[in-house]
Amino acid sequence: MNSDGFGLTIVLVVLAIFVIVVLLRSVRIVPQARAGIVERLGKYNRTLNPGLTILIPFVDRLLPLLDLREQVVSFPPQPVITEDNLVVSIDTVVYFQITEPRAATYEIANYIQAVEQLTTTTLRNVVGGLNLEEALTSRDQINGQLRGVLDEATGKWGIRVSRVELKAIDPPLSIQDSMEKQMRAERDRRAAILTAEGTKQSDILTAEGERQAAILKAEGDAQAAILRADGESQAIQKVFDAIHAGRPDHELLAYQYLQTLPKLAEGTSNTLWVIPSELTEALKGIGGALGGNGSSSKPAAPESPSAPDSNL
């Protein structure tokens, strides 16, 4: 009995272990953003979506889960020959996503390696038709062509290529030195042009300032001359009005005229001056004034009879 009981215990334990293993192989949980391929007796049966699922033990087999999220793969530098026979090293980065788990499992053995090789060959075809300068300045064009070719070729594999980027384009060291010298010369040329433009602008501004200053000075002088002329005009007008208000006689005007004559000879450069013809009239006016004053103080002499003309 003891041996029979012990043997029964062993059978029950083995049976319990078998049941646990069967349950573990029957129940599967697929995480979010993952997909599983179920094969039944070696043949494709169905694709498992995220969640809990039950498999038939020893009949169904679950293949490794596939990641449905967008993946980023950076490929090592690849030597590429340009149209002008220069070898450049190009690093590429590919962004892709599995859209059909069944096709990604059965249509291609290793889709990562396939995408890498396809990227390399397509890159050589695209860059091979460009020279070095075009390859360095046409990254967007190269990226677009690579993406179009890769997306078309990987569509049957259940893969969608969303983006292809050239991470680095490294020309030979000799070409890099020549490019650096060219860039340095270009920077020096631009600096010289900017310096010349600055000097030119400074000269223009200086000349414009001098011109504006000359214009303002001339306008100031003209305004000052106008103001002086207006002042002199007003002064003359006031003197004229005062003279007419005083009603001077002929003798006073003649006297003022004689007082003004010495001013004509003022100055060290005057070596010759002309006596105006009005001097005689002024003298006559003064003489007449003096004669008039003498006749008022003394009686007038009797007029003598006129002498006979000796010529007669």
C-alpha cells in the first residue's frame, strides 16, 4: 500500500505539472503595439492582436512577436562614387514601420538586412548621377528619391518606409582641405566687400552731412541778410519819416550834405575821390542861408545905379 500510494502521488504530481505546462502553452498575452503569428501544424493560421488568446497545445505555435511601432535603423557609412569620380562616405538613417505582420514574416527572411542592402544600392544609383557639389547641396532631393524607391520595394514585404535621412556625407581629406580653403577665401571676399560697402556708406553719409550743413549755413546767411536788410529798411523808413515829420528846410539839408562829404574820403585805400556836382548847390544853399541871416541884422545897402557899360 505504501508503494502504491507513493506511486500514485508521483503520477498525480506529474499530471499536475503536465496540466500547468499545457495551460502555460495555451494561454498567451500579446502586449500593445505587438503582433503574433500563429502556425497550426506548421502552416499559417492567424495573426494575434494585442490581448489575451488561447492556443491549442502541441498543435499551435506562436512565432516571436513583431514590433508594430516605427523603428529607426542607422546603417554604417557606405562608400559611394560620385559622377566626378570622387569617393564619399555616406551614413544613412531609415525610419520604417511594419504594416503587415504576415508579409514581414513570410515574404522576407530578414527585413532589417534587406532594407540596409536596398538602401545601399539605391544610394549608389542616386548619388552616382550627381557630382560632389550637387551631392552636398541636394540632400532633400536624395532623401526623397531614396524614400520613394525603398517604400515601393518594401511594400510587398509589409513594411512602410516613412523617412530616409543622410546623416553625414564625408568627402576625401584632400577635397575637404580644398573646400575649407575655398570657404576661407569666400569669407575673406565677403569681409572685403562688407568693409568697402561700409566705407562707401560712411563717405556718402559724410558728404550728405556736409552738403546739408552747407545748405543750412547758406540758408542761415540768407535769412540773416534778409533780416539785416529789413532792419536797415525799417531804420531808413523811420529816419525818413522823422525827417519829414521835422520838415527841414533847404539850408539844413545842405549843411547835412556838407557834413557827409568827409566820410567819402575815409579809409586808407582811398587815394582819389571826386567832388560831387551837388557840392556847388549845397554851397549856394549855405551861402544863401548866411546871406539871409546877414541881411536880417544889417540894413541893406542902397543899390547903386548901374555903371555904364565900358564896352559901349
